Amino acid sequence: MNDLLIRFAAVRHRTAVLAKPLSAEDCSAQSMPDASPAKWHLAHTTWFFETFVLEPNEPGFQPFHPAFRVLFNSYYNGVGAKHPRPQRGLLTRPALSEVLAYRSKVEQRMHALLAQQDGNATLRALVELGMQHEQQHQELLLTDVLHLLSCNPTAPAYRDAAPLQGTAPGQPMTWLEFPGGLADVGHLGTGFCFDNELPRHASFLAPYALGERLVNQSEFAAFIADGGYLRPELWLAEGWDWLAAQQLAHPLYWRQAEQGGWNRFGLHGEQPITPQAPVAHLSYFEADAYARWADARLPTEAEWEAAAASAMSLSPAMLAQAGAPRERIEPEAAGGKGLRELFGEVWQWTQSSYAPYPGFRAAKGAVGEYNGKFMVNQYVLRGSSCATPPGHARLSYRNFFPTTARWQFSGLRLAQSL
């Protein structure tokens, strides 16, 4: 069996493992338009391989079910019609059992195709993209399930776990200074990257400083206690309007505890906040407001990447640890000195608008819609989160979401200009 087949099987297996704790009812429900049912994630990731790999390459191709081409298309206008995203939760049929049969059949056909065409470089590149795409949906599956379960008044846990340890607020924020200058930004090397990580290019940075660690839950609780959600001078104008319209007063999933203080709902159910653990589930507006309150700002993505590259050069093991298999599905504090919590805790908002790098060229065909069509009205997040699949963290990875998105594991690292 070739290496690609082994990796393909491993990626598909992990998706199934993530869905295993869920009931058929869990898998069918959609809690908001931005989230998708787990059943849809299971089907859409299969649809990608059927549509982009099997259809043009399998001799005598026949679709598993003709209707699936529309039902499980996400945003690929080049492929054809799509079922409306906000109505994915109405797809009670096909049943979960049929979706699982769809996955199994497509996997069998993929195994046969890859065994026959191991030397086809174009095919291998497309399968690699499909695997990376499925890993992204593994993270989305967890964040979408978290939002779904948070809507249940019984506060059910996705996975039971012992209460998170540690209640001390931790050490005060320490700043690390960087000289600035010309920094190379973008993917370097021969490993996989998405097209939005290219081309590598030079970016000029003024001298700056970054927080040694991420902003933690205790610090964000202090922001709330100081009226942070009530002070318009801390908020961007659009953010203040959004805040008022949504009547928000705390991060997503935070809940007032009966005896004072805060609880937080997570994949392990509802527990008291962990003061020294990174704060998560913040919108761009909330992250920006906190930074202003702390007399700081959000970093640019180039500042983040340059600083992270410097830290990786001093300690290459940090990146290896970020890509190692893990069972944790909640953010935790990382001890030590130097720039830390770069990967594996929460995605970190930057002040950089999501735009193409100089010289960017979208891929031809429908797969070119994958990144190119979203490069407007979004902001870049860097790093990776506790829900990010193993091996999916790298210095140049560019995540992106609208300013109001809160259901992802998104937090912040502070920056200052020197």
C-alpha cells in the first residue's frame, strides 16, 4: 500500500472517530446558519473526493447518488447548484446510516484508484488537498458540535473528562521585543500548503513587542469587571453596533455561576473557568476591544509569523509538539519562558485583513474557489487551536473568519509598537 493510501485511510478514520460519540440526532441538527450538522460534514468531505477525484479519474464513474452532488456541495459554484447553507439541518434524509454507507463506498473506490495510479502526480496533489480539506472539517465538526450542545439546557458533554486543574491566575504578562526590519512571510519548503500561503515575499516590520503568552481567562474576566462591554471608547464603531444589537456582555459560552464568578461551557460540559488558560471564542471585535483596554493592539500577521519563526529557530521542538497527536480538546496554559502558546491552544486574531499575497494566483477550475473567493471582509487568525488536527499547524497557515465569528477556538495575543 502506498504512503498516500495510508495517510488517506488515517484521515478518514479520524473523522469517523470524532463523530463516534454523537447520536444520530446529534449528527442531524444545525444550531445556527454558520454551523453545519455533523452528518453534513461527514457527507461533504466524501463529496469532495467523489466530485474532484473520482469523477474525472475513475473509469466508468457513476455517482453514489445523483442528488448528493447538490445536497453536499458547499460553495463551489463551478460545480453547480447548492443546497442553502442555513437549511442543512433540514436534511433528515439521507439518514446517517446512508451517509456512512456513502463514506464507505467512496473510500473503497478511492483505495482502488490510488492503488492503480500511485504515480499520477496531479492526482496525488488533488488527494492531498482533499485530505487537508477534510482535516479542516474535523475541526469544524468539533466547533459546530460544541455550539449545538451549548444550546441544550442540560449542558451535555461531547466527551466526559475530569475538571480542568489549576485555579491560580498565573504570572503577569511579559513582553518580548523584536527589532523589525525585512521579514520573509509565506510558506517555505516542499511540504503541503494552501495556495493562500503563497507566494513567499518580503514584508517590512517596524520594531514591535508581543505578549510572551496568550491573554488568559482571568485577565478577560478583569476586562468584563471593569465594564469592558459597556465602554464605547474601546470598541470599533461597527463592533459597538454589533455588541448593542446582540446584547452581549461576555465571551461566547461564558455563564454566570450561581455563587459568583464565571463558568464556561466546553466540549467537556460546563465547568468553572480556568483562570490561567487562554480565553477562547472571541470575535475580532472583542479581541480588539480587549487590546485597547490593555493599552495594546493586535499583531499583524507578518509580525506574528516573523516572531514565531524566530521562536521556532531557537526551539524547533515547539513546532514538532504542535503537530503531535493529542487527546486534549480544551485550551490549557503552557508554562515556560519565551514566546509560547503559539500552537495548539487557540487561534489568534491579527489586525490583518484577509487579502491575497503579492503575486497570488488562484488555482484554475472549481478548486480555485477554495480560498480566492473569500478574500474580502475577513480577518486573519494565526497559529492553531486545541481542536486543530495533528500535523495541521505551521508557521504560514492563514485561517480567516468574519469579525463577528465567535464559535471557533479564537483568542488573542497582545502586541505593542516600539
